[in-house]
Amino acid sequence: MLDVEAIHTYYGDSHVLHGVSLRVGAGEAVAVLGRNGAGKTTAIRSIAGFTPPRAGRVVFEGEAIERWPAYRIARRGLAVVPQGRRIFAPLSVRENLLLGARAQGFTLERIYALFPRLREREEQSGGTLSGGEQQMLAIGRALLTNSRLILLDEPSEGLAPLIVREIGRILLALKAERLSLLLVEQNYHLALRVADRVYVMSKGQIVWEGTPAGLEADEEVKRRYLGVA
């Protein structure tokens, strides 16, 4: 579904991504792990068209999209759950959800079934929700675009362990529906719980790729790049 081929991305003169390549198959959940500053968010931004790469290719369902504007990439079927949630604070939960909704697949009722708390707070403004509820809202908003690939940038960031487990449950439910997921995370255990395959990033490069079981067995990679004992 997605092939990222040796992309190089810059912020001004700062060279951030150095030949990053990764892929996501149809119905596959893929995680990208790494410490702060490894380049994970920049990879998401490059794929989604927010910070286009200067070199390399991003191919989505057989079509090169690395020079497309972000709105066109979104219309093509790729949605982002951004770091920091980026919900519209003055709008109600319902209004946030329906902003980018498209027909077919996920409906408002299905989102409320996945996230009962959002139904309870349907008329509340997004800015009054807790961090966990805002993350649920951001995921629900992306799902209602009925995109074929969802990019999730640090969905567990700043959340209590109980809410992180709930987010993990939702991601596993989406995976069971064969929705393609690219999950950028620092939460090692959440990522390995959800992913079919894992990439590890360091200093703007992919330094390891394989299965969750393979990563669990590789003590050197976990210690050196992830700080996991």
C-alpha cells in the first residue's frame, strides 16, 4: 500500500531524514520506534505532504505522491492522527468528528461505539476534554475520513497507563478490520502489542527492521537505540 523509498527531508538547511525507506502492506500494522529527535515525526510529515522530501519517492497504492500537496494526499485516502491531537478546541465533539467525514465505512455511530465517552460528551467543546478523550477524538476524526491508511504520530504521548491500554485496544480492533496503520511511537510495549512489523530509527535513518519477536530478542538494539533494558 505504501512504499517510502530513500527519502531525504530538510528543515531549511538542516538535513533531518537521510535515505529513509519503509513499507506498509494492505491490512498491515507497522510501527516506527526511536528516541526523541530520531526523525519519526518528520517521516510522518514527509509521507503526508506537510514537509515534502527533497529526494526519494513516496508511493501510495502505486502512485508517486511525494510532490502532491497535503490536501490532495488526504483526498487520495491517507489520514493523519497528529502529534498533540490538534483538535479544534471551540468546536463540539460532534463538529470535530464531522469536519472531514466522508461516506462509506466508518460512520458517526461506529465511532461512538468504539469510543463511548465521545458519545457522552458529544456536545462538549473539544477544548474541555481530557488528554485521553482528545486522543480518542483525534483518532475518531481520522477514521471518519474513511481513509485506507492511517498514520498515527505518538498516540500514547502524555497519557495515563489506563488510557494507553484503551488506545491499544482500539488499534488492535482496527487492525482486526484490516485497516492499514503506520504507528510512530516511543511506547515500546504499545508498539509491539499492535505491530506486525517494526522499524527502529536513529538520527534520521532506519537502523533496524523486523518483527516484534525479533526486536524483543535483540538486546543490543533495544539498549542502544530505544533505552529498553
